Amino acid sequence: MIAKGLKGIVAAETTISHIDGNEGRLVYRGYEIGDITSRYSFEETSYLLWYGVFPDDKQVKHLTSELKKNRSLSTHMKNVIDQLPKDMDMMSVIRTAVSAEGSSAYGWKPDVTQAIRLTALLPSIIAYRNSQLEGKSFVEPSDEFDHVENYLYMLKGERPSKAHVQALETYMILTLEHGMNASTFSARVTASTESDMVSAVTSAVGTMKGPLHGGAPSGVINLLDEIAADGSAEAVIRRKLKNGEKLMGFGHRVYKTHDPRAIALKAKLQGLVGSDEWLDLAIEVEEKAVELLAEFKPGRSLYTNVEFYAAAIMKAISMESTLFTPTFTASRVVGWTAHVLEQAEDNTIYRPQSDYIGKFVKHSAIQS
Ligand code: ACO
């Protein structure tokens, strides 16, 4: 029997994260995601994923300072990005830039300093390219700011508001890691050949780029825009469901109940941005859509997924939609690198088999 897409196949044991689609649980290293976002920072959660335990004060200070030290783009990296055609999409730019980071410093076995370096570099790569596309000069990273705040600072060129930083930080923590998804698997396959950390992350970025994985949160933005223009959530949603269209930001392959990331994101957003017009609209649309989905698709258990509130967050902090998937990448690099480290600890090369269904040609047939 063939497991197309390796559906249902368990390919590794992991202690990094656990997903329970029926219960709506996402757990990092034993801790429920909702508990993490309400208490810990990007740096502390990354430490948890890499080392398996939360850091003490000294350890988090050290990690924060290492991330700061590794943020600057080398002249070589800037030159590589400068040479890329202006119409190259951001995910291809990230893939190329990450690949250009490869050097003899990244041999087998991978280690956590390499994970920190790549995590520190990604926001700078995105912001550098973004400044080029906007025809503005690049805002160099500032040691004044921690990881997420600095990312927004580089993108906006000014100190971001605390509410915006916390909203983005919550989103990034929630998307740091999600089990054996396609890009994580891709990173582990590359690492399993005893290739290096940069190659594994380059593979993962290439995998993340595909719309079936990196997602299209712009679909949610389009839905919200359409509803805002029409003025009636009920009318637009009813029309779409009658036409057999899918509502972007609803439903999930694994979660058959509420996506815990959507719940955590919504809770944080409500506490932070209060009466933001996009958040208010998103909440109204969620309520109406869940009601109408139950009417049109009874028994299918359709609720918001992480993309829905990710789009609302991005709107609330005025992040361009071209930066949605790159920002997802800037957080997921932590999960990828944690998996590469885990793979390296007990490595077996991934080598599944395929079932040949082609023909067999007799030698005599070739000669004639
Ligand atoms: N709107 C309307 N109906 C839906 C939706 C939706 N968003 N999602 C599922 N359904 C319906 C399907 O039409 C199907 O109905 P049927 O039984 O009458 O045929 C039923 O619910 C089951 O749907 P499937 O597509 O079979 O569910 P599956 O688990 O395969 O798909 C998926 C999950 C792809 C996420 C789907 O829900 C979807 O397309 N959602 C919209 C796109 C989206 O938001 N994607 C982001 C996912 S989150 C992420 O990738 C990080």
C-alpha cells in the first residue's frame, strides 16, 4: 500500500512539539501553547525549543545578546541580495540569501549557535530586501531592541508601539513550531544526509514557499476587504457558501475543533489592540461565519484556523501582505533548526521507497 504524501506515516519520534487535532492542543516541549504566549517571550520560547527547558535570567540574557550580535548582514550577503532581480519574490530572495550564508563554519554536526545565527539573520534579510523594493535606505538593526521589536523597527524605520510588538511576538511564538509539517520534514531529510544546517534551512525555505504550505493569508485579507466594502458579513458569507466557495481562514486538516493558535492569537489581540477596526471586523466575521458554516456544512466542525487571526494581526500592525509568508518563515526557522538538532542526535538517513509502475522493455526491442 502506498501512503501518498506520507499521510498517517510516523517518520520520527520527537520531544519538540505535540499536536492533538481532536482536542485542539499544541504543546511545545510539554507546555501548552496558550500558557506560553501569556507568559514568555520569543527569546525564551526559542530557547525552550532548542534546549528543551525554559532559560533562567542569565541564559535568556545570553541568548538575547547572541541574537543581537548575529543580526548584522555581511557585505557579502548585502552584495548577493543587491544582485538579485527586482522582480524576484521575497521567499526566493530569502532562500538565496540563506544559501549564501553557507560556509565551512557550518559543518556536520549542526549546533545551536548555528540555529541562533540563522534565526537572527532572517529578519535582517527580509528588511534589507524590503527597503530596496521600497526605494528606501536600509535601517540597520539596533541593539536597543529585542528580536521581534527590532524586526518591526527595521521594517518601519521607527520605534514600533508596544502593542504592535506584542501582537507580532504572539503570532511569531505561535508559529515557531508545528510538528512534522512539509518544511520541517524537508529540513530533517536534508540534515539526515549529514549535510549542514544552512542546507537544511535552505531546503525548508524552498518548501515553505509553496502556497499549499506557506499559506495564503492574503485570501483572508481579501475576504475581510470584500466584507468591509459590502458592509454586511452575513450577505457576503452566505453568497460565498451558496456558491460552494471555501471561506479562507476556516477549517484545518489536523484540527477538527478550534485551532489553539487562533484562540491564543485572538485573546492576545483583544487585550492589546482593543478596538482596532480590523480586529473588530475579524471577530464579527468569525461569529457570523461559524454560524453559517454550521448551517451550510453541518457536522464538519469548521472554525477559524491560525491564518485567520494572523491576517487580522498583520492588518492591525500594517504589515504588507507580501511580508506575511516571509514573517512566518522568520519564526518557523526556530522549529526547523530545533528539528535539525534533534535529527542529528540520533540520525538515520531518510530513504523511503517508490513503487515502480512503468514498463519493462526487452533488450531485443531496443536493438530493433
Ligand atoms: N469554507 C467552507 N467549507 C469548508 C471550508 C471552508 N473554509 N473548509 C472545509 N469546508 C468543507 C468542505 O467543502 C467539505 O465539505 P463537504 O463535506 O460537503 O465536501 C468539508 O468541509 C471538509 O473539508 P475538506 O476540504 O475535506 O477538509 P480538509 O481537512 O481536507 O481541508 C483545509 C482543510 C484545506 C484547510 C480546508 O478547510 C480549507 O480549504 N480551508 C480554507 C483555506 C485555509 O484557510 N487554509 C489555511 C489552513 S491553516 C494553515 O495552512 C497554516
